[in-house]
Amino acid sequence: MEALAGKRIRPLTALSPDLAQNEQGLRLTEQSLASHDSLQTWKQMLDSVRKYRQFIVRTTVVGAALAGLAGLLMQPSYMATAQLTVDVRQLGAADASGAASTTAAPSPGAEESVIDTHVTVLLSDAYLRRLLPALRALDDARPAARAGSRSWTQGLRAGLGNTWSATKRLMIGEPDPGEALASLKRGLKVGQERRSKIISVTFVAPDPQRAADVANIVAKSYVDELVRQRQGDTEQVLNSLATQSARIQQDLATAEEQLNASRISPASASRDSALEWRVTTLAQQFETLLRRQEQTAKSMIVQPDVSLLAAASPPDGSASLHPLLIVPPAAIALALLACFLAVVFNRFDRTLHTEIEAADVLHIPCAGLLPAIPPGPTEPPQYVLEQPASPYSRTIRSILVSILASDSVLSRSQRIVLVSSSVGGEGKTTLAWSLGLYAARLGWRTLLLDFGQIRRRPGDKSADLLSVLSHGRPLADAVQHIQESGIDYLPAVSSDGSQLLLLANSKVSPLLRQLSEIYDFVIIDGPSLQESPEARLLTGWADHVLFAVHCGSTSREMAQAALHQLAQTEHFNPGRTTRFSSVLTRAEPSQPAGPGWHIKLLLIPQLLATLYQRSRAAITWWTQPRAANDRIRAAQVKPARRSWFARH
């Protein structure tokens, strides 16, 4: 009613400004979410490229090198062209009778039709099949003529081509004429040059001389065939005219005899006039046939309507692109393919690669990304001492700092660290030994409690943790001191491979309490949870748990399941607070900030020199005498009885 009365209705935004603000806020929120999703997508793509950058670079470089090598081995293509000219005006003069048609110019449509006819015939299977014997004879005579004039690259390409041809003959058999015809048609191209009366016959072949010979054979054979065909047609017409002339001449002679006889004998005037008319008609026909014979004989001397304008000559340069020109597009295509594969691999990758991923997936802090130890004569545990400035040693120091920072001030004198993993081969033993050796280097009293040896060796009577707990042997007899590194070593093995009896012993907790009072640092190299499920009992006795995860190998689900099992046993010792941290092991060494890989490619001589030095050191270490190797092993693990028990 208000609209009918002329009153203006206020909009909804004026009635409810809060609702309009809410709608505007929702639109802004949707736009921000859409932009955030796009940014996340780009971030994931960039993370995939960054994570698999070495794969992308290697794929691009190797693929480009293979493309360049394939381009160098590919035979170049040479293109030779022969030209034919079509005389459409002369064709009309030959077929017409009279001088008027000789000077008459054909219409443009007739010219196009004639030229298209010649092009179609040149490309027809029937005509090309007639050329196969001549081309086969040409190919049979070519190897003997060209064998001594090849360069080494041409010889290599020819050898590869002959090998490939022989392999195809062995696998498929002798090529049939249809294959030879298809091969000829693949290299042959016939067409009109623009809108002229010239037909170009082009052939492409790996050999320049063969390209010229085939083009000339196709063009000249067509001209010769047209000449022979025209001569045959002319001869046939002449023979027909000669036969007709002979018959008419005979009829004319008969009619003249009858006319002469009629004049001598008395006859009627009508019969004489009929004979005279017949003689006159036959004489005119005979003269016409003679004239046609003369014109037909002259047409045999006239140049044919299709003639060879220019013969093909061997080309000087290759018609194909330079082999190295395929390298840039191949490199770009392979780089794009490698980036796509990197995104796909990252999408389906269920392993951990970075500290942020480990912290987000496992929900515990990541103590560090431990690089893989480069191969060399140095044993992995000793590497942290001999290479203190390496990325591996820096990561070990970072892990020790994280352990120190997580402890309270009152408990910093006593630490028990458990190193565990979900499966074997994660690098936990190397991590435990590296931490122990570096802690001993700092002057801390360090003990390595080794649960990694599952089964006792036959005939081994040395003391260990099992003999201390079960048979009452002194702890000092079981602890071995490594003099060179200053670390104490306590093995914990069993005869049946099961450590449940050892870990469930009630004396374990007092023993660990005693060890924590004697040593500043007790590192437990625990077995993997897959090999020994009872290793979860060690969690309740440790102040810190370092969970080793093989970078790029262990799946997220497996690591989460193993960590969940370790966390479930934490309530076995309610009085102790256990701190969990993860360590990504055997990661690829991170590259420091500096020039990119394309700049480092210029440093190949320095890289080769470093590789030579490392190889020489490894060969020297392997070729040392046996006694020297024994001394090295003895120096690394040299049992010496207790070092700290004398003071306590």
C-alpha cells in the first residue's frame, strides 16, 4: 500500500544496520579464507619444490644431458628439391585443332586443375610403386661408394642405424614393399610453389646425395613417363590415321575406276554424277587425313607439357635443427615434469623431513635435525670428536643444549636420557654414542647403558647388567671404561634375546638411582619397540626420552604409534617427570646460505679434489695392516675397570 501511495520504502540496510555489517563481515571472511587457501596451496607447492630440489635439479641436468647426447647421435636431415614446370598453354594447343586454339589462353581454373592433377599423380601409390626398383638399386650401390668418405660421427650414426635396422629385421623380418612405399612417402613432398606453374619435388633423407638422387628420380621419371605416354598416344593416332588413309585411298581408286568405266560405256547421267560426287568426297577425306597425319607428326617434336626446370643438387647444410637446440626445451619440459612429480611425491609422502613437521605430527618438541655422517675412514661415534666443526657435531651440541635447557636448576646434576626408536636402523645407537662421547669431552661423568645388544654371544663370560642383577656380581666388574674417550660402558644383554626378565627386575630402579648419583650423565641406548616391546619400561626411569626418527624413511603413523606406546608407560613412575623430544636422524646435510647450485657447478674442480682426497683416505684405511686395524679397534673400546666408583 505504501508503494501505491507513493511512499518510498527504506532498504533493509537502513532498517537493520547490524545485519548489513554482519553480511559484509561474512563476505570479507570468505574472501580472506579464499585468499588463505590459495596462499596455502602456493606454499605447499613451494615446499614440495624446496624439499625435492635435488631431485628436480638432477632430473633436469641428467635429462638435458641425455637429450643433448641423443641429439648428437641422431642423424641430420637433408632436403633436396627438384622443380618441374607445367606448360598449360601448350597442352591446350596440342589437344585443339586449328590455329585459333593455339593462341587461346586457358582459364585460371583450368590451370589449377591441370597442376593439381600432376601433383596428385606424383604422390599416387601406383606411380611411386613403379619407382621402388630404381630406388632399391640406388640404395644397394650407395654404401660401397660412400664408405670411405665418412667422418667418425657419421660412421657412428651409420653404425647405430645399421644396428637398429638389423635388429628390426631380426625381430620383424624383411621389410615388405608396403613399408618401403610408406618410407618413401614420409620423406617426399610435392606441391605447387605459391600460385605459379612450378611444381617442387622435395625429398628429405639423412644423406644429402640420396636426397638429391631420389628427388631427381621422382621428377625425371615423371617427365620421361609423360613423354613416353604422349609418344605412345601419338603413334597410336598415326597408326589409326594411316589405316584410315589406306582404306580411303583404296576406296578412292575403286571409285575412279568405276567412274572411268562408266564414261566409256553408255550409262545414265545420274549414275555418272553419283560416281563423280563419291570420288570428290573420298579425295577430300584423303586430303584431310593426310593433313591430320602431318599435324600429329609435328606434335611429337613439340616439347611436352611438363618439363624439368631444375634438377636437385646435394644440399650443403642440414635442414634439421642443431642437436644442441633441443637441450633448452628438453630441460624446461623435464624441470616442469620434475616439479609436478615433486608435488605428487610430497602429496603422498607420509614421512617426516623437517623439525616443524616432526613437532606438528608427533606433538613433542624436535631437538634437532641430525645430518647423515659422510662415508669415510672415521667410525660414526668418533666423528663427533674428530670433526667438531661439522654440521653433525653442531646438531649434537644443540641436542645437549636442549636437554640442559629443559631441566630445572635443582636437577641439573643428575640426568638419565633414553634414546629409543620405533624400528631398527633409525640411527639411535649412533645418536646415543655421539651424545655420550661429547658429554665426556665436556668433562661430565658419562655412562652408556647399552640395551641394543639383544643376545649374548656364545662363550661370553664377561659381566653385564644381567649378571649384576641376577647373580650379584659387583657393578664395577660390569662397567667398562674407554680410556681414550673417557666414557664408561655397561652392556645389558640376555641369553634368550628377551629383555623382559631384565627390565622387570625389582633391582633395576635402585641400580639406576645409584648410577644417577655416580654419573652426571646416564645415556640408555634402548632397543627399538618393534624388536623389544618391553623397552617401554625404560621410559619410567628416564628424565629425558629422545625418540629417533629416520628422516624421510619412517612413516608418520609408525612414529606416532611408537611414541604413544612410550607415553603410556610414563605413569609407571609417578614421581618422575619424563620429557619427550624427537630427533630426525640421517637427514641430508643442509646447505648454508650462499650461491645457488648453478654457481656451485662452477666449483666442480674443487669438488673433484675433495672427492679424491676422501677416496684416497678411505683406500689408505682399508689397506692398512691388520695389526694397525686391531690397534685402532682396541683404542676405540678398551675395557678398563671402574673410573668413578673409587670416589663413591
